[in-house]
Amino acid sequence: MFSKLSTLKYSQKCNILNTYKKINLKSNCIKRYYCQKSLDINTNVAKDVILYKYKNDRFFKIINIFGIAQFGFWTYLSMFSFTNLKDVPVDSNEVKWWRKINLGENKYKISFTAIFFLIGWSILLVTWMYSLKSVKYLILRKGGNEVTIVTYTPTGGNRMFTLGLQNLSCKESRLNAKSQLPIKVKGHYLHYLMDMRGEFTNPTLFDQTAGLRRNWTKSI
């Protein structure tokens, strides 16, 4: 009697366990069915698709005006130093060392002139390069094999070029980027920058096309 009761309890436990496994398996299948896997995404688009856009023309206009103004200021200061610093002899008996410095000597005058000019030119170059490397639009072309990158320019217009996806590498995940998402274009110096304040209009398609990290055999 006791053995029959034990057998019955064991059989009931097995039935409950099998039922739980079936329910769990069914729920997992439902989750997988509704999860959008990367293989389910059709990257062969029938028309051009905007993957990303960041329209902030006013900001780039301001920084380029700032760069031009700084270049003008430092260039003027450079010319002023070269033309107005006079070679005035200094009394060698002066006790304080800084009074013995003659800023009109050629070594000081030329140094100040070069430094001031380089500061102005560097500021202008940085603002120009930042504009040229900031992505305004990223467009996946029809067929899904090419992308067009549209960037800002120092003059306020747009610069655009088209390349194959195999020549584009995203340096980190879109979800991990904080302020800028750098992308590398094969054969181009420096990275292009995608501001995270911009809008990823089709994030899933971006992740499976332009958002992939590609390893090139030849370093660039």
C-alpha cells in the first residue's frame, strides 16, 4: 500500500514537471518569436533611408565666426608684436632678472610673432575641422550597400560623399556612446563625429549597417 502511494506521488510530480517544462518552452518560443533578431532585418532597402540626422546650423555658424574672429585677433597681435617691439638696450646692472629681458631683441620678437600667429591659426583650424567632421545626415542608399555622409562646412553649406559600407567602421556601440559617436572612414584622416543629441531615425537599421565595427586588415 505504501509503495503504491509513493509511486502515485512520484508519477504526479513527473507530470507536473513535464507540464512546467512545456509551458516554459512555449513561453521561450513566444519571446524569441517577438524578439527582433538581427537576421530578421532587411537591409536591402527599396529607397534611400535616413539613419541619423543632427540639424544645428546655428551652433556651427557661431563657432566658425568665433574661429575667424580669433584668427583675426591673434594675427593682428602677431603683426603688432613684429612691428612695435623695439630693441631697447637694457642696463646690465639691473638687480631684478626680468628687467634685463629686452623684448625687442629678434629672438623674442620673432618668437612672439610666430606664437601669436600659430595660436590664431590653430583655433581657426580646429573650428573648421570640427565642422567638416561633424555628421549632419547619414543616409543608407537604395540597395543597402552604400551610405552617404553629409557634414557641415565652415561656410555654412553641406559637404557630402558616398562610400560602401565595407569602408565604414563604427568605433563603439550607439548605446554606449555618451556625447559623441566616432565613425571611421577608410582612407580619411581623423574620425567623423555623430553628436548623440541628434536623432537616430532608424536605430535598428543603423545598428546592422553603418553601426557595425569592421576590422580592416590594413591599418589606416
